[in-house]
Amino acid sequence: MKSILLITSILFSLISYSQQVPAFVDSLNHWFINGQYSADILVIKPNEKAQQLEKIIQDSIKNNLDWYTEFSKTIKKGSDLPYHRNLGISESEYQEFLLLRNKMHYGLKGNAKVSIMNNDTCIAFKSVGFLIGLNFISLYKSDRFATVAPPTMPMVKLNRFTELRSKDSRNEFSSEYTGFRWNQELTENETTQKVWYEFVVLHLYATDHIFIQITVKSLNNGQYVTTNIVPLSFKRNVRLPIQKKEIQRLEPTKK
């Protein structure tokens, strides 16, 4: 009886796994179609309203420097300043500033051509210049892992896999989305330096764009500091002709 239950449990696990994998693979195949695309190179920008309020606060502090020197002594290190009229804005504006200061959005920095190679086993990318980091990324379908193989360095296997979903468009993309995240913390060979690698792929429903972000962080004094971040997006169903010549453009896009 126990043997039958064990076999049933194993079969159920295999059936469940086989049902999950196609959904993952189908998503990747739907998002990453062989060909080359014009990708938007993105840049992370702080919230504009928060910047405006911060400028008022900074100017007000400069004009009340003696007060600020004494006032800040009463605040626990790492804590926010409590509201005071000498900050130059109203209490409701200060609460808005605290809420908005960490909210970022993505702006357009330029464009580049990205090629996608999708076969039965994995998905790979090819680009130049600012997006050259894509060349070292591979997504493996059957085992749901990603690899990073930078030149002159050992290959990094990103085993930590997470499914991502947002049913609310009130986010930095102003869109609902589904996607995947791969990440891993590693200790560099022959050193105690720790590095955090992360690769994110999202399908943004509002624009039908595929968003990609590569992030590399290094551990510094016990805290991770971002050393490299590469965000980009491309229109999923708009491929470029292979013969079309496109030069990477990195200057800010004019409105």
C-alpha cells in the first residue's frame, strides 16, 4: 500500500512538473522570437515631484543652517526628520515627499539593435555598446536557470528563480505585467568579495513590450551597492529586417 502511494505521489509530481514547464517555455517562446529588434535603452529617473520638494527643503535648510544643526542632533541616525515648518513646505507636502522620494520611473536614453537567438534548449542575445552585457546572458528552458558568462571570468549560474506578476498598473511601468526573475549571490574566486547578479524579464501588457533588466551589485561594508544596471525594452512583435543598418544612439531622446 505504501509503495502504491509512493508511486502515485511520484507520478503526480511528474505530471505537475510537466504541466508547469510548458507554460514557462511557452511564455519565453512567445516573448523571444528569433530576429533583431530596435530596443529602447532606458535610464532610471527619480520622481520629478519629489525632486522639486527636495530642492525646496534643501534651500530652506541652507537658510536655517543653525536651526538644522541643532534639530538634526535629536534625530536617531538613519531616521527621517520629523516635520518642521523650517523645512519650507507644508506638512502634507512633506508626507508626500517621503512617499515619492523612492518611487522611480524609466526614461528613454537611446536606442540599439538587439538580436535574439531562440532554439529548443536556450535563448541567447547579441548587441553592442551599452547593451553588450546581453551577450553574456543565456536562459535555459528545461531547468529554468540562467547563466552569465562575462569575458575573462568564470560562468555564473543563476539558480534562484521567481515568477513575477502585477495585476495593478500603478507601478513604475504604468502597466500590468507577468515575468520572471533569476538571481544569485556569489563569492568571487580567491576573494571574500560577494557579488549579486540579477536578470529580470517582464511582458508589459499596456505596450506589449518586453522589459529586460540586468543588475550587478557588490557587497560594501555589509551593504549591497549597485555597480551596474542595464534596463531596456523592445516591441515584442516588431522585428527589423536583417539587412537594416542601425547605429546605436546613446544621446538623450529629444521630446
